[in-house]
Amino acid sequence: MTTTEDLTPAWINDVTMEQLERNPNEVYQRLRAEAPVAYVPQLGLYIISTRDLCMDIAKDSAHWPAVISPAGGRTFGEGAIIGTNGPQHKDLRSMVEPHLRPQAVDTYIDDLVRPIARARLEAIEDIGAVDIVAEYCEPVSVRALGDLLGLPDVSEDKLREWFHKLSVSFTNADMTPDGEFANPDGFIPGDEARAEIIAMLDPKIDKWIVEPDDSAVSHWLHDGMPEGETRSREVIYPNIYVFLLGAMQEPAHAMATTMAGLFSKPDQFERVVDDPSLLPRAINEGMRWVAPIWSAAVKVATSEVTVGDVTLPANSLVMLSYGSANNDENAYEAPTQYDLDRAVSPNLTFGGGVHACAGTYYASAVVRIALEELFDAIPNLELDETHDVDFWGWGFRGPKELHVTWEV
Ligand code: V55
């Protein structure tokens, strides 16, 4: 019988969260080569790092139901869609999907995103030097989704603060050998954000219960419910947190990552600015290169199960590191390079199987429209070489800041 110790590479004990957050690539390259199924005591779970194993597990929800990570569950509470299964998951998908179906998105996405993008561009186009993450990517991402959800009166800065606090809390994953959280204070930001979110949303929910409108959360309350009933706040809130974290933060990561990738290949940057029809390909490659949700999806084995060369006992937790899968050298040539022209090969940016991201089409459209508007308004954008391009994050990853300049 294999034990967790047998599956723990000795060197993994020296790896710190800070190291992974700065740059997970070297650690994961070694995991893919030496231990594609590795038990990591600091996380209390197995890390799956290769593309094929991540794909197999993501698709097999019968043997591998979803579960939320310990730190994720501590941050969101019970009932977040990413950790539900069966009829409960089906109901939550039916709750969130109406606004996210491609046919629905196509009816509203230009009217939603273009004016937001243009207003931000008017505010910055005469400056000539900004951190484009703080001044454009994040504001456009959060304003668009905030308006869609029914939070037009919550400021961009507040929405950015909330996703950031939820994000650091969700990824506060270090465990002690006894299976306790190693840094309990790391959840305080998430607790603060949740308290503010509830204080802001409770009165809105009171109103939507009696006066439904077109906002997504109003529909979440009413859609598919028997006449006169609404979904309870206990059902709604954990899923609001899912949206206020990943759905707010990741389109911004994808925008900035794609730009950073294009800046690493100036000729490719030029081609995309000259021909915006290349943007979907450029964005797809950006999100493959550095997956915005880098390492957050967790599954649990229903019974003893073989994964690659090893057998795991029932109830084993596995973390599918999609950012690592997307950099698997057995699937992609020179995976750590951004390349607009690389051969097509499926990636795991949006996961797979029944839990595949419900926002895939929406997010891709937001990122595309934001970059179309940006490159149209400021075609002579350049990387500000006086700043480093500083990617950050293990659970969620993207450029922390991206300083750009242009001639005004
Ligand atoms: C995930 C997605 C989220 C989130 C936290 O694992 C984790 C995926 C879309 O939002 O907030």
C-alpha cells in the first residue's frame, strides 16, 4: 500500500506559499517530471500537475466529485457552486447560466462593456503612462460584472477591494501537521469583505424579493422557484462570493496577462493591434500561458482509485493545478513562452466536465471587448521598461501591476 509519505517528494517540504505565489513554475515543472501526483503535507492534499491527469479527473465527476478547498470553504461557507454536486449543483447551474449563455451574452455584452471601457479610456488617454491593471483592466472587469449582477451603486474601488480580500483569504491554504489552518489571521480580510457584502446586499435582496428587476441576482432569487417563493440567502450568498472573487478578478487577469504576453513578442503585439480579429487567439494563448485560475479546483475520490502510476485511497483530496497543466511540456512546445502562433491544443483554463466554468463565453467576450477598445484608443501602447512585469499568485495568477506608456 502506498502511503502519503511515499508520494511526498522530500524537497516539497521546503517550498513556501510565498515562493509559489511569486513563481510556481519551477516547482510545478519538477512536480510534472518527478511526481505528477504528489502529496503536499502543507496543503493537506495531493497536487495533480500534468495536463492529462487533470483532464481525466476533471471529466470524471462520477468518481471525482467537486469539493471546495479547505481555505475556500472557510472563505465562502457551505453551498458555493464550485463545491456542490448532483441535484444541488444542477439547480445552481440553472440559477447562474441564463445570463451567461452565449445567446444571452450576445444580446447585451457590447452595450454593457463598450461604454465602460470608453469612459475609462477617456479618463486616461491624455496621461501617457499608467498601471493598466489598476487604471483599466480591473475597473472595466468589475464595473461590467457589477452592473450585470445588480450592484451599479458599488464603486469600482470597493469591488476591487472585495475580490482582493476574498482572493487572499481563499488561497490562505497553509495547514499544520494536525490539519489546522496555519495562518488563521489570513482569513480576516475575507471575513471583513463578507460582512460588507452582506450589509450592502441584504437591503437589495429585501427589495428584489418584492420587486424583481433584470439584474442577475434578482433572477437568482426568483428563477425556477415555485410561485411566491425565492431562494434563501443561505443559497445565494456563497455563490455571490464566488462571483465577487473569480468572476470579478479573472477577466482582469486575462486582459493584463494577454498584454504582458504580447509585450514579450513585440512583433505579435503589432500584428494584433493592426488586426483586432486576432484578439480571440491572442487572449486564448494568454490564458493558456498563465491561467488566471492557476490552482484552485479540488476534487475528492469516491473510492480507492488509480491516478497515473499510483493508487490513492477513498476520500483523497486532489488539487487540479490547471496553470501547471497548461504549461505541460508533453502537451505544448516551449510552454512557458507566449506564442500567438502556437499549434492548437486544448487547455484547462476554464476547467472541464460538469464544473467547467459557466462564465467561459462571458469572460472571453469581456476581455476581447476591453482589449479591442484599448488598442483602438491607444494603438501606440508600449511596455514601460522602467518597471518589472511582476506576476503574482498561486491560486489566482496575473500581473500585479502592468506599467505602460504611450505618446500623447
Ligand atoms: C473558482 C472560481 C471562482 C472562485 C473561486 O475554482 C474558485 C474555481 C469563478 O469564481 O471565486
